[in-house]
Amino acid sequence: MTKRPPDLEGLWQRSMIARPDGTRDTTTRVRWLQGIDAFVDLRQPAQLPNFPHAARLNDLSMADCAALATQEGFAGRLNFDGRHFEWARRIDFQPKSPMADAGSLEWDGEVLVERGRDVDYVEHWHRVAAGVPPRGAVVLREADSGTMAYLLRVGGEFMFARDRATPLPPHRTLLECIAATDTLPTARVFLDCEISAGSVAAEGFRITASTLPFRCGRLLGQNLRRDRVTTADCSADGTAVTRAWDIIESEGDIAAVSTW
């Protein structure tokens, strides 16, 4: 496989997407953190409300679940064939799309322009933070459930993606999945996929944005021990839990994903 250009590492934000139907979006808050190969991406609509009442998954109402289902987020590996980039998703907040997430990238001044390969879209990207050391990522599998996760750090930025334990039913969007069930516990289970972003501080990795609103403001609380990582989390009823993960893949400086 052709090696991709080396200047994509770092944190990016999107200023615009033009879709095939002629619509444009300039307000969705998009964070794309690119590592050496690993990436994590979080996309949150500007109209997404705050959820001050939600301190745990079981606090979410059906209306809350429907609102949160409008988010997007994914994680995986960036591939390059010499002409097109493909963000090969291994974790996706939305149901898996039949179309590859692939396109070309070129600079227009200081704007990185992405043009879709299989879908005729255009996105404008702006670098927020350069790809400075330390840089490292781990792909994780939970020891008990087999659930997959990604933890990526580039400089002072990190992102964490945890897959849901229950696969989504065959619908085109997560909102359709939730609309098709009249059971609130099931809707919450469908929503339980974490894509979080944050900054590295003296006290640890502090989450500042997440698909799960009750994760915001918390520390990821990760601990790296040889071939295993633990993270701090909470169950659906709010009970504090520690998740244990086996490292199944890694890139760059693995120590970068430790607390310090």
C-alpha cells in the first residue's frame, strides 16, 4: 500500500460540508483526530441540547435518545492508495453504511479540501492542533465482553471510542433504530456507544465532548500496564466501574496513552 503524505496528523475541525442534494452544513461541530494511521471522529449538531439531568445512561428519556441519535462518530484506520484516502471504520456510532468513507484531499491555501470518491460531497477542514509528540494509539478489546475500543493521543489532544455491546438492527440511521422500538431500555442500549474527545491535563485525560453527555467533564482514568489498559466508567445505573482492556494493536509511542 502506498504510504500517505505525512502531514495529516493532529486535530482538525470542519467548517463546511456540501452534500450531493445541494444542502450545506456550516454549523455541526466536528472533531477529527488523526494519528499515524488510527483516527477518531466526533460530529455533533449545533442544535444538540444540553442534558443537565442526565448523570447516567438510565436518566435519558426517549426524547433524549432521539436527540443524541443525530450525532455521528467513528474510529478506525486511515488508508491511502496513492490517490484516495479511505477512513476504514471499525467502530461507528451510526449503523454501518454500504458506501466507503473515501475521498481525495488537496490544499487550497490553508484549507484542506476533501472530495468524496463514491459520494459527491465536499468538506473543508482546518488544522486546530499539529501532530506533535507524543503520538500513540491502541486498539483495545474488553476482556469480559469482547467489545472493541480505540484510544488515540496526539500531543495534548486525545479521543476515545468504545463500541456498543449490542449490534444495531438493520436500519439506515440510529434515529430510525430508536424510532422502531417502543422500549426505552432498548433505545438506551442502542445509544450506548461512546465517542469522546478531550485534552491532556496534569490530572489526566479530561473529556470535554462526548456522544454520551454524562461523560463530559470526567477523567478517562486510564492506566497502562504492559499489554492491558483499564479505564474508569459507570454502569447504566451510575455505579462506578473499571473496564479492563487487552491491547490487540498499537502504533507510535504506546506510553503516550498513559495518564502522564
